Amino acid sequence: MKSSRPDDSVSAESPAETVGSADSSNSPAIVGPLGPVGRVTAASYSGASAAAVAFPDPARRPYPDPRPAGSAVSASSALHAVLEDSEEGTLMETLGMEVVTRDADRTEVRMPVEGARQVVGILHGGATAALIETAASVAARAAADGAIPVGAELTVSHLRSVTRGWVKATATPLHRGRRTVVYQVTVTDEDERTIAVGTLRSLLT
């Protein structure tokens, strides 16, 4: 009985020859620095999938700690520096406040009346209070020596109304302790008339 298999006189190719020849024309070439060195085959894919994947040891730091223990740059002082440079997007920007002088002994912050009026056309008392707290907070940050001051008590007395121009808040220290600072703030208009006074007590955290 004649076999239905192909011609028995043709020797079967070895598995390696089959893999190497079956896809040799269509498989991508592997190119090294000096030119082609072979082709990607099913065998190479099989070997690659069986290889172990190495992950970095999570206990090891690939880079040195930017703030090692005992460094002069602490997390608090780093955050303090960020606060000094990141007044964009805050209420200061919304009300158009500008720091004129930034110092622990005397800080000046000015604000336009335009955009901060109440319905009757005069400067909103809440905006004046925000200006007073802002000036005292900027001064407290300058005095905090790396700590972060947080407002704890604000008092405001409104003395005179203003309808136009700019107002300026001047903050000077009443008390500078290790845990608390108190600043007195005077708000004046463009004619140097006092329109409000206030104090802010801040906790150093």
C-alpha cells in the first residue's frame, strides 16, 4: 500500500533548521555595531520569554538623599523658601497685592482698591483684613527662621473708608518669641491717612 506521506526519500529537517529557515526571509535582522549578525527567530523569542526579569532592589537608593540627616537644609526651611516664591494663585494674586518690603522688622504690602470694593463703592473690610493678615504673615515668615507661621488670632479696626487708588499695609513686630510672633499692622491710603489698624498673632510650626 502506497503511503500518503510526502516522498520518504526527502530527509526531515532538524528542528533547528526548520526554525532557522522557515522565517529567515521575513524575520527582522539583528544589527550589531559591525553590521548584521543574525535574525530574530521563534527560538530567540522563546529564549527571551524564559529569561528572568531583574527588578531593582527597592531597599537601595539609586541616588543620594538630597537632604541627608543633619543637613542644614531641612524640610521646614525648604518649605519656607517655597512659600516665599509661590504667591501666585493665592489670595494675594486675586486681590492684586504686591510685597514692597519683606523684612522681619518691617514689611510693606500694597493692594489696589479696584477689584476689592463692596457694593456701595468703598474698599471692602474683608479685603482690608486680608491685607493686614498678609502683611503680618509675610513679616512672620521672614522672622520664623525656617519654621512655618500659622495665623491664630486676627483683630482689625476700620477707621476710614477709601474708594480709589492703592492702600498699603505696614507690619512691625510687637512680640517675637520662640513659639509665637505678634505683628501690628497699619493700613494707609495714598494720602498717608490711616484707614485701618490690626494685629495678627501667629504660631510657629
